[in-house]
Amino acid sequence: GESVGLHLPTLSVQEGDNSIINCAYSNSASDYFIWYKQESGKGPQFIIDIRSNMDKRQGQRVTVLLNKTVKHLSLQIAATQPGDSAVYFCAALRRVNSGYSTLTFGKGTMLLVSP
Amino acid sequence: EAQVTQNPRYLITVTGKKLTVTCSQNMNHEYMSWYRQDPGLGLRQIYYSMNVEVTDKGDVPEGYKVSRKEKRNFPLILESPSPNQTSLYFCASSFNWGALAHNEQFFGPGTRLTVL
């Protein structure tokens, strides 16, 4: 089966610092990965994704790195702001029978940004 | 406004009393899914539906039922709730299953359920 885990339950940073949130996955058949942000009292929101044929993808202030050799991905947030404070989840998608997909979520890392 | 809605947002009930949490989307999405979120465990998929009348079990389906009689609605049914089903529940939808690979999964606001 698939398990997706995050290395740290809480990450505290100062405003303006760069943040790095890590995630490990277990199933080498996973071919697509997503990072979600969940603010208090809300559902998860998409941040950035990456396919398994890539090792890096950049968005606005965010970068995702994928290392398939060690089944590890990370989310880097540049110039972290107080509004970035939230729980961040990685999720791994793999095809199951008949081509359908299943999405497995990690446990989450809480990012705390202090001014 | 394109959205996924859930009702109720908060519910406190007692063991064994049947309940239904409704989920509705107004985006004509084919794929809908239910997750539960528990501290230290993240989000785990309960059931999903590829389209009307097509449903399948996720990772933690025990104690839950779903139905998909129409495209917009995907209710979650707890026939005999137990305290271990106390959790935060999220409904989600996307255009179709392939859209999961294109990041377009929309989540509802969540339903916090407490079973005493």
C-alpha cells in the first residue's frame, strides 16, 4: 500500500525566512504529487503539483523538489509571511485498476510564522 | 460561485443514531470523494464516486455508506455511528478522475462530527 509521511509535525520560522517542509512516500508507483495548504477551519487548498517525470517545479514563492531515488519531496516557501501559517499536506497519486487514481495524503506539518 | 457545500458544518450525536452528512457541488463534476481528518493521521479517503451510480471504497470505508443518485450530490451515511467516527469530514470533487492529476480537486469547508 501507500503511506505518505511528513518529517516534522511543526515548523516554526521567522517572517522573511525561507521554509522547507519535507515529505516521504513509500510507493514507487506514485506518479503525481500535490502539496496542499489547510488554514484553520477550512478545507485543503491546492498549492503546487509535480509529476514523476520532473524533479523540480516552481510557482509563485513556492518550489517543489522531487527525489524519486529516495522517494522524497519537499516544499520550499520563499520569504515566508504570516499568511503562510497553516498545515501543509503532501499527497501522492497512483493509478489503480482500470486506470483510476487514488490519492493518499500525508499527516501534515504545521507551519508557524512569527513576525 | 463554484463551490462544494457540506451540511451540517457541526454535529453532535449519540452512538447508534443514524445520520447523513450532505455534500453538493455546482460545477458539474463527475468525481466526488469523502475524507476524514484526524490528528496525527492526516486525510484518509472513505469512499469515492467516479460518476452517477458508480461508487467505490477508499482506505477507511468501514461504518460508512454513500450514494450517488445524481451528479451534484454525494451524501455520507453513518447507519450506526460510534465514538471512533468522531472526526472532521471533508467532501471533495473534481471534473473527473483524471482531473486529480491536474490539481483541480475542490474541497468543501468540512463537517465536524462528535459521536458521544
